[in-house]
Amino acid sequence: MNTLPFRGKNVLITGASRGIGLAMARAYGAAGATVLMMGRDVDALARGADSIQRAGGRAWHHVLDVTDDASVARAVDAARAAQGHIDLLINNAGVYFQQPFLEQDPARGRLELEVNYFGALRMVRAVLPEMLQRGEGTLVNVSSVLGHVAYPTNANYSASKAALNAFTHALRGEVEARGVRVLLFMPGHTRTENGLSVKLTRVPLQEPEEVAREAVQATLRARPVHVSGAGNRTFVWLSGLFPNWARNYMREVARVSFATPVLPPGRS
Ligand SMILES: NC(=O)c1ccc[n+]([C@@H]2O[C@H](COP(=O)([O-])OP(=O)(O)OC[C@H]3O[C@@H](n4cnc5c(N)ncnc54)[C@H](OP(=O)(O)O)[C@@H]3O)[C@@H](O)[C@H]2O)c1
């Protein structure tokens, strides 16, 4: 068995300063990759990269704001200049604000789309042309189970991830025959700063390390879609068979979880 399947590969991870992104950086680093860690918090990135290097891995970091075209161009250029071509891009950076739609500041809702959806598109525009030229590479878009079954009190977040899902499937159809693989990776509720800020009573939490291990495995197996966690996979599968049940389930979770009254199942 190859214990370092990503040896010699450059893996760029956005939002690698904490949470799932940092856990992914550690997991790909342990699998032999050189991890190119990006995000806005440079001190946290430096600490993360240092911990990977002390564990014997290879890590490099650069500041990045995925909402800013110039920042994306600078970061990707710097990564190529320092480490060479990018083999795998993981669009993981994300923000999440839980609030009923009418109570949410529209600027926050817009930011969810800017980071979670348009941020990923900016990164793909910067990285994909070189992958197509080389005829190889992998893009991983980190979506969410909530992009598959929308969650009341998270309308904009769910919309941002549903948009990312559709984009990912469409892009795969354009580039797969030219050697570039495209993976849609959907975590469920995960124990991170972001994840713990969400009220999701009754929904089990996965550890970020577990999610990161699944990401490594999913990219090795060349899957088009991977839902993290057996419980989440069952829920997504059942939601395909029984979409109304799944929507009502989410409505009930939101009603129990959130202080603001949400309509009970069956009433709209
Ligand atoms: N946790 C969950 O329950 C859960 C469930 C499903 C899906 N997800 C998805 O998994 C991904 C990671 O979530 P997480 O829970 O690990 O969140 P987190 O702990 O809050 O980390 C979010 C990361 O995104 C980065 N980020 C935010 N805005 C950015 C920007 N404008 N430019 C560049 N980086 C930015 C942050 O870095 P800086 O602050 O340093 O910029 C941070 O590293 C997200 O896409 C999220 O939607 C999470």
C-alpha cells in the first residue's frame, strides 16, 4: 500500500487557517503532498504550516481573500512561482450566518454568496487553464449537505452551496474529457468554529479530522461526489427518494433548534 500517495503533488487549500481546511492540510500533508495553505489570517496559516512541517510534512502558505480578484491572482502566481504547478485545488473557504431570511442583514447574505460561490469560481478561473494545458489536475469544491437539502434559517448559505453543486456538475461535463477531475465534496455538521455556531439540534457532529481523511480517500478514488459521514450519506440518499420528507425534517430541526418560530412540518 502506498502510504504517501500524494508525494510530489501540490495541493492548494483555501480556508486552511482553521477548521476543516486546516485538518485537510494536515491530512494531505501526511499523505505526502506539499500543501499550499491560503486564507486571510496569516498568523494562523503560519502556525498551521509550521505544525505540518514539524510533523515531517511539506507546507507553504500565502494570504488570500477569495472575494478579491487581485488577491486571488497574487496568491496563485506566488504559489506557482514558489512551488510549481497546482495538482489539486480544494475550494474550502466558507462563511455561514444562521438567521431567518428577513432578519439577516442583506450584506451578510451577499457575503455568503461572495465567499462560498463566487470565491470558488475565482479560484477555478485562476487555476483551471493551466490544468487544461497540462491535461491533468483535480478540482474539489467543498459544498454542504445543506446545499442538497436546504435548511430554514440558512436560506442564503443553502443557496450558495446549491449553486456550487450545480456549477461543479456542469464544469465536470466541460473538463473531465480533457483530463481534469472535478469532485463535489459535501460535509455535514462538523465540529469547527463555523459548524458549532449553527443550531442543528439532533444532527450528529463529525470531527474535522474525520472529514479530512474522507476527502483524501475521495480524491484518491476519483469520485465525482462524496458525502462525508455514513449518517449524512444515508440522509442524502433518502432525500432523493423522499424529498418532501427531507424538507419537513429540516424544517423540524430548525424549529427545535432556533429560537425564532419556524412553521411546523406540513404547513406553508
Ligand atoms: N462545519 C460544518 O458544519 C460544515 C458543514 C458543511 C460544510 N462546511 C463547509 O466546509 C468549509 C469549511 O468550513 P469550516 O467549518 O471549517 O469553517 P471555519 O472553521 O469557519 O473556517 C472557514 C475558513 O474559511 C476561510 N475564509 C473565510 N472567508 C474567507 C475569504 N474571504 N477568503 C479566504 N478564506 C476565507 C477562513 O480563513 P480566514 O479567516 O483566515 O480567511 C477559514 O480558514 C466551508 O466551505 C463550509 O461551508 C462546513
